Amino acid sequence: MTKRPTGSPPVISGFSFVRHLGSGGFADVFLYQELWFDRLVAIKVLSERLSDEAVRRFIDEANVLARLSNHPSIVTVHRAGISDDARPYLVMEYCSQPNLEDRYRVSPLSESEALSIGIEIAGAVEAMHRAGLLHRDIKPANILTTDYGRPALADFGIAAAIGTDVHAMSVPWAPPELFTAGACGDQRGDVYSLAATLYTVLAGRTPLEQAAGAGQAPDLVERIRTQPVPPIDRADVSDGMQTALAQAMAKSPDHRYPSAAEFGRALQRVQIALGPSQPYPDGPALPQIPDRRQPAATQLPPRVTPSPATISYPTPPTVLKSSVPPPASMAAPVPSRSRRAPTAIIAAAAVILALAVTIGVVLLRPWSNGEAAQPEPGGGAATSSTPSPAPSTEDRETLDLPVGPAIGATQLLVPRYKKLTPPGELWLVDTADPTLSRQVDAVLHGSPFGIGISPDRRTITYIDAGLAVRAMPAAGGNGRLLFDSPAGCGRISHKAWSPTDQSVFVLECQPSDGPRELVVVDIDGTVIRKLNTGDLQPSDPAISPDGKTIAFCGTLSDTSEEGGAIYVMPLDGSSDPRAVTESPEEADSDAQWSPDGESLAFRRRVGPPRGEKFNADSRLSDHDIMTVAARGGTPKTLVSGAATDNMPSWSPDGRTIAFISNRDANGDRTESKDIWLVPADGGEPAPLGLTAPRYATPAWTTR
């Protein structure tokens, strides 16, 4: 096959060409400097001028890829477009470290590192399959290494988008069925290619490569079609790994793992059997780039790493960052594009992971049509001024929630980002003495969001990649899966955890083919009921301290990106939603209950900065922190000014509200974020001095 000449780099507004990075069968990749953000990016440019239909498919595909790129093991896609000479392009994260092909050609990888990489990439592939995409070209060169030393899948979906045939693909890692006339393959082909990639990095050669002779593509294709894959000739590769790879590379797709998730779980079992390992260098994942941080006075305190003697559990297995696929009878839907920001962006980017050492069977629960699946709890919409007691030890044993030392009343949990994009970290912030704040030592392999704290402050729950809810000890350590996203729910954007019955959650579900919904589920994901919010598009649910009432943001338009009004309704669905605020231009969201259940804190968009047009992603919008009585009335403004103040969270004693803001100590807008505190009854807000490029919603009380 004649090598295609490299195309010329297109002129793209806002970007300056640096150099050519590489070329494939149908695209060139160039290094550009993005002028606005002063960063290097990789821009992939298709080599052909395409038909209007092909361009449309490319843009549709790019939209899905951009949403998937929030997965920590998928290369970030910043934007897509069409150049002046009609060539589609993708602007992507530039990964400057060696990819897997570069690495294995120098030296084969260890089994422990191959396992960790395989599990992480299996999660990425599963997420892609759930979005209705096939990769079709998984190989070592397409698994890049981020500046934080983590694997990231690249170059996915484009072959399918422009109709590339198998001859433009990478033969050594392609599954046998793709060489059969008329075959198009399914997700099991990607399972084969991922296994072939892991085989390659362990063996130092492709699965059916021969040292001499018969090296042409037709000969290789024939071996892939007919010959069994030989075992890896390494004594330090376990039998379990050999067996898992052999099944994943079976000649017949019917004999392989049915999904990337199942292959990932098989690798997890191998990893667990091998015992504790350390596939990556000790210490936090630091970027291999120059340190451009601000002076130390503006940084978070250094992470406190416990000595080995304080760790009472084995090194946990690598987490599979995805969930089981839909049943075979369900077509894998392409999720609808999120219309809400910034909270939806945080939810989409979001990806916090923890894994129980015991691997269990995960079942998708049936979707309720609105009928109660079990007797409904009674109770009206009224709230109580007395918080409910923490659950007993017997309750905890029944629920099997992981517990640890309780976090203090002055401490809050908050996801913190070292840059605007994932990965994120979970930090325990001491509001009384910020210098004692530290990163939580937990099994987190992504961007934590949707944090909830139990009433006794010993357990936290969180959303895993929008596909599951997990629990872990509040102070860090191992956790476990609580439940996967119920069938038909699609993506879990937000959740609320009942402070009186820790077996009850309310999920904000985003189905692939309908409007957002609030769904009440139990601790194993069984749907109890769907709440009827009428014509309202609900978001940001929060359960009252007495467990009887749900507050949420509701808008009459599914295109609103800035919120709606604040509504409340009984958790048992016995009456319709009631408006608590009369929001101008649908501007209220982030509602949170006070510990006594008498008030709600929320944020209101009051307009863009002076002289600037409103920006729909809200980064350039003015947001105020307000409170309102739960029964309704005139809201009280606590924090206002030309800054983005949002994500309020009450202290356990109800005296203080924490919030995230991009203001500085003088009240001026800045590029960084900080955690601020303001008295709940009014007063001057004050920063904690813990600046970061980005924070997600903090949790100070049960939520």
C-alpha cells in the first residue's frame, strides 16, 4: 500500500502551527499553539475533502467524542471544526509522553502495569460502546500517555464516521472477522484489539508476528484468520493473564468476553490474584511539564501521605471506569448533548472511582413506569426543625456501608482540579485552619463529583462517571459499588442522599431519548418511583433534613443552561411541585437545605459582567449567593458582586455557608477559584486562600 503524502497544515483562527506530529491512513496530526490559552494542542486533520453527508457524520461523531473525552482514560477533545479548505479537524489534548508503541519497542511492560493500563482502557472502551460507537483501531500507538503519566485512548470513532474499510486499519491488531467479506464487526472486535494490544506490550511483538519470512499483509491476515494465538513466552506473565488474553482473542466473537466491561473485570480478577502491586511510580501523579504554579502562599498545602505502617488494607486493584452495557435487546443509544452549565459540565466530566476488592455480579434494574415498586413511605411536604439521628450500627451492618473515622464538623469535602479539565482530586478542607487541609488518600482514578456525606460523617457516596453510585469511608480508603444506573435512566447527572434513610437516593436521570427526570431508588438501584414534575425539567435534587421533601431546580425549557426557579415537592410524590422562588430569566439553581430544614441556600445568575454579553457557559456571568425560606418568600442576598459565586453548602451547625467563587480578596474577578465562607445570617464573605483552577460542588453536610 503506497504511503499517503502528508497534507499541509490548515490555517485555523486562534492557533499557530508548530510542527507535524504524524500521519495515518486518513488523517494528519499537527502540533499547534493555542494562542488564547497559551497551550500546545494536537490537531487532527482529515486528509480528504468529504461529502456533505460525511462532514455531517463527522461533526455528529465529534460531538459524542467531546462528551466522552471527559473520561479520564480518553484523550480530551477541545473542539471540532471545518478548515477554510473544507477539511474537518479535531483539536485535542497534546500528550507529550511516549505512547505504548514507543514504550514496548524499547522494552516490554511488566504484567502489573499492563493490567492497570488494560483495565483503565477497558473502561474507556466500554463508555464508548455505551454511546453507540466502535473504535475499530485499538493498538499500542493509539494509547497515549498524558502529562500525568496515565494512559488515554485516542483516534476512536473516526474510521466509522467516514466509512474507512479494513484495509486502512491496523492489521496486526484487527480481529479475524473483519477479514471476512461483508463483515462489519461489533464491540467484541474492540475487545479482541485491546487484548492484542496488551499481548503486544507484554511480548514485545504483535500476537501473530513472525521473526522471519511470511511477513506480508496477506500472510499476516491468513494467520490472524486461521492460526491460534501462541502464549506469551515470558515466565513472569501469570497463567491468569494468559487465559484472559486467550479468551479475549478467540477466533469466534461468540467465544470472547461479550463486552469491554467483562474483559476489564477479568483483568481485575487477575490483578487481585496477583496481590498488591505498584504499576506506577510512588507518589502522586505529577505532570511531566514545567511547574507554572503561583507562589506557594496561594497553593493548597502539600498532600499528606501516610506511612506504610498506617495502611491496613492491600493495594486495591485498578478501577474499571465504566459500568456494564445495556441488555442485548437495547440498542446502545447516543446520549443527548448536555444543555446545562457549569454543573452539567462538572457532571459530564466527571469521573470518581473506587472499587471493592470483592467483585460481585452487577444487575441492571428494571425501569419503573411511575408505579411504586414497593410500599411508599408516608409523610407530607412539611419539614421538621429537628435533624434526624444518625443511623445505628445495626442499620449500617444491614446496609453494608463502608465506614471510617468521622470527619470533623469544621471539615468539608470538595473535588479540586489542578487544571480546568480532569482528572480531579478529593480534598478534605479544614475551614477553621486551612493549613490542615489535605488530599484524601482514596482509590480515586478520575474526577470526583456528586459527593454526599452520611449524617454520622463516616461514609461518603459519589457518582462514578455518570453510570453508577459508589460509597467509601469518609476519610479515604477502599469503597464499593452501590448500584449501576437503572435501566432507562441513561446518565446520572446529580443525586441526593436521604439523611434519614440511607437506603434511599433521588437521582437526576438524563435518558437518551427524553427529558430529565427525578427518580427515587433504593440502595441497590431498584426504582421505587419516578417523581412527576409535570412540564418542569428538574435538576440539582436535595432532600430535606427530615427526609420528606425534595428541593430541585426546575425550568420549563430543556435548553436552559443557567437554571430555573427553585421548587419543592413531597418525596413520596403525593402532591405537585411548589415554587419557592420566582426566578428572573430562569436563573436559580444549586439549592441546598439548611440543617434545620427551614431555609434553602441557592445561587442566582444576575447577569453578565458590565459591558459584556452573557456567555451561556456561565464562566463570565455574575452569580449571587442567596437564601430563601423553604415555605417561600423574598430571597435574601448574602454575596453579590461582579464574580461567579455558586455551589453553596451549609455547615453542620447552620451558621456558615461555603461557596466557590472566582473573586479575589478585593472582590474582583480572577482566573482561579477559591473556597469562600459567609455567615448564614449575613456578613462579609472571606476566602480560605486555597486557590485552584477549578472546584466542583463541596459537601459539608448530608446531600
